[in-house]
Amino acid sequence: MEAWQVAILVFLALECGALFGMGSQRWLKAHHLSKDTQEAVKLGVGMVAAMASLILGLMTASVKGNFDTTGKDVQQYATLLTILDATLQHYGPAARPARDALRVYTVHAMNETWPAADSAPVMVASFDSEQKLERVGHEIRILEPSGPEQTDLKAEALDRFKSLNALRWTLIAEAVTEIPPVFIVVLIVWLTLIFASFGLFSPINLVSLIVFPLCSLSLAGAIFLILEMSSPFDGVIMVGPEAIQRSLEHMKLP
């Protein structure tokens, strides 16, 4: 399910839980709603609320950490692209095919990861992209240095290429943070139970009917943000292509 679909499901579940609790008041006898009962229910629900808060905190920390790490890796990836292009530029005209291949790969990878059309699928890893990157490595390997300086530059370019290739697979692995669906299901059940208990002892008035939907909307929004950040290259919240674009601008230099 998409993040917004899960958020809507959370909102409806919590709101239904609160309304169910408020509606149950008229069917229960007075002693079921006594002070002692309220204290017992608050104690049990407080433990559930603590566990729900813990799960939400762990999920937020996990996806936020991965999101920040992915952003830093994209910056490093752009830096490696720029340095590799600069190394090939210093090598001389013989490295022009390798520079052209690097530019073609960068444009292709950026268009796949950050497609211009909203309907286009995001492809962090594809066979075409891998082939274009391998073409860069091939063009570097077939260079024939004419002196010690070019020999060092070729060795440096190969080292940069290997680092670039390794970081690419790291970014592929970081593209999605898997959140087990059972976590979401259990969290929804717990939050629904909490809201039902709130509604059970809440007075039925305009304030309650306004506050409960707002609280439900807030928690649904929190889960929406968590699920959005779990996919760093897709959705409303994502790692931007600005670093790669700056690297591509450098590659256009003669």
C-alpha cells in the first residue's frame, strides 16, 4: 500500500475507535464507568500507549537514519563523479571517450532516479544503468599512458571508478528501508484501542468531536511521514538530485 493509503487507514481506524468508545457509553451501566474502572483502564492503556510510543520512536529513528545516510551517500557519489571526471580531464584528449561515457551514465542514472514525469517509475538500479557504468570502466582500462603522469592518472581513475561502483550498490541497498507490515498492523491496533478508551470516558460534546479527529489526523500524518522517508528516492519527501546536477555541470566543462 502507498503511504497515503496507510495514513487514511490509520485516520479511519482511530476515528472509528474513538466513536465506538463514545457510542458505548450509552450501552454500559453506570458502575462500568465508575472512577475505579477509569483508573484501571487508564493503567492498562497507559502501558499500551508507552509501547506504541516506543515503536513509533524506533520506526522514526530507523527511517530517518537511513534517509540521512542516503543523502550523505548521494553527496559523496556526486563528489566521486566530479573527481573522476576531473582526473580524466587532466589525463588529456585520449580520455575523452571515457569522459563522454561518464556523462552519458550520469544523465541516464539521474533521469532514472529522479524522472521528470511524475508518472514515470523510479529506478535506482537498472541493467541499462549498470551497462553504461561498465562502459566507463572499459574506456578507462583501455587507456594507454604515454608517461609516468598519465600512468598515475589512469591508476587514480580506476581507483575512483571502483569506489564509484561500490557506492552505487550501497545506494541501491539504501533505496528502501523495509518496515515490516506487522509493525504497522500492530501499531494501528494499539492506537485504535487507545482512542477507544479515550472515547469511552470522554464527554460527548463539540470539543471532543473536534479534538479526536485532529489527534487522529496528527498520528496518521506521523505514520505517513515515516513511510515516506522509508523510500528516499520516491514520494513527497526524498533526497534531491541537486548534487548530481552540479556534478553534471562540471562534466560539461571542456
